Amino acid sequence: MPIDWWPTVPASWSWQPTVHVGALLAALAPAGFVLLLARLRGVRVSQRSRWYLLGSTVILVATLDWPIGSIAQVLLTGRSMQYMFITLAAVPFLLLGTPHWRSEGRGLARRIVERIASAPWVGAIMLAGAAWLTHSQPVVDNFEADALGQATIRAIWFATAVLYWWPLIGPGPERERLPYFAGLGYLVLPFVFPKFPAAVWVFSTDPIYDRFAQTPDPWGLSRIADQGLAGFILWLPGSVVVAVAIYLLIRHWLREDRRLGLRERLGVPADPEAVAALVRPDVPELWTVVEALVRIIDDASPPRLGSDLAFAREEDRVVLELHVPAGDDDQATLVRVIEAGYAAHLRQYPEPRAVVIREHLAIRVLPYGVRVS
């Protein structure tokens, strides 16, 4: 397998895999930096975060190295793929995989840097400027004529994407994030900015860049066809990614609103950590099951029992504790009725999901004055 420093224009095209050391190191560096920083700070990196970091790294390796990095040397289409994968996939995955940190203990310089990074106008201006500048004819034809210029442009894409996504999914304190409603409008920006160069590419009848005039073509495309396909990639797939991001933001918004209103809606005292534990993307059914379980308890409890219901947290699961008068003769019957109702409700889910739900949501009936969790 050939080894080189950075992808270059080949004399003839070949689909043989090639290792480009500089591109490979650049692809591995972001996730490696996050893991090193977490280790130095003593911050635990969850398995979910590790999967995000792995996804970001795989995308960057394929985008900067072989095969997309090599395709970008001979086709404008490959260069467009690099821009989309870096700005709309690799960077969001990297930030989602970065462990959150608290505001306490941050020095003044760090707080200033993070405040600038979390300012939406900074990310918007930088992303717009990068979209226009890096797709201009002088940059593509002249500045990217060598490996250093190409690496610089990819670094600009990466850095501006970090600034753009930071106010939405950055690892800083929650209060520094963009509000949900503002985030919806903010997400429209990456939908709009690349459309201008894309429109020029799609509707132009003449080749715009000279850099790809003599490069070998792996797919037999004319320069106009390559230019149109590059514009299509900036136009449609990018729009789909942004639409998915908007959907996920709305979904998270609704889940957060539901979490904040849970105590008022159910009228149940709750440990804030217990309520927060119900926000589990891996077990989204918990919300519905909690409401159903509270109804089951209300229906099963005799009117004059004098019981109290509260949420608590026990390790990785939420416990609904029903406190009843000690020595009540109906306590055993109440437990059986509630358990039967809970089991009946869980039967509507596939067995593997029901097992997962039980692992994260439990019910206990206890005498007054006793608290297990």
C-alpha cells in the first residue's frame, strides 16, 4: 500500500488505497485531544461519547485521507464532499462526544474564550465568510495548489464549523447554549450559505476552476457535469442534514419542556436528579411509562390510605416510592395490584424493551419514615 504525506494529483487515477500520513494525523488529532483533555481533568468519558468520537474520527479519516481525500484532488465533487462531511458530520459528532464541563474553576482567560466561542454571531459570521472565501476561484485554483494550502483550507472549515456548532451542542455550561427557539433559526444558516456557490456551479455553462482541467477523472465526468454534481451535493444532501438537525433540536426541546413540567403535571415531589435521569435518549419510553405508572398507583391506592408518592434516584434508575402507613393490612394487596398493572402496561412493548424499562424504572411501597434510595 503506497504511503504519502498528503493526497496529491495522480498521473492516472487508481482506486488503490493509499495512506497519507499528514491527513491521517490530522483526522486522529481532534478526538485524541478530547480524550487527552478529559484524562488530564479527570473527567469520565461515557461509552456514548466514545461512539461519537469514533464516528467523528472515521468520517475525518475517510474525508481527509483515502478515498474522499484522493477524489478531492481530481474532482470538484470530492472537494464538496469534504466540505459537507467536515462541517455537517465530523464536527457535530466531535462536540457531541466531548464531555460537558462545569463553569466552576474556570479562569478569566478561559471564560472569555468560551464566551466568544458560544456567541452565535461569531459562528454565523465565520461560517458565512468561510463558505464564500474558500470556494472562490483564487483560493481553489491558486491557494490550494499545494498540500499546505489544502490543509489550511480544511483546517478553516473545521475551525469555523466548531465555532458554528458550539452554541448549540458545545460542551460548556448549559446556560451558555443558544435557546431552543433561536436555535431553530440558527440552524437555517448552513442551509443557506453553501447555496450561493452551489447555485453558481449548477447553472454555470462554463467551467469556473482551472485546477481540475487536466486531472484524471475516475468516473468519466465532463468538467461541467462534475461542477453540477458538486453543486448538487452542496444543495440537496446538505439540506437533508440540516433538516435532520432541526428535527432533533425540536425533539430535544419537547423532551426538555416535558421534563421541566413533569413535577407540576403529575403533582409528585421529585429529586431533580431523578427527573433528569428520565431524559434518556436510549430509553425514550420512560416518559410514557412514568405517567402510566403514576395513574396505576393512583387507581390502586384506596382514597383513605393516606399515602405519599415521590421520585428518587438509585444509581442508574429512577424509583417511585409510595409511602403508606406502617402495618397497613392492605399494603401487600396494594403492592400486588400495582405490580400487576405495571406488568400489564409493559406487555405492550417488545420483551427486550420491557426489560430495559424495568432496569431504569422501579416502584417500591414503603412504610412512612423509611427511604431505601
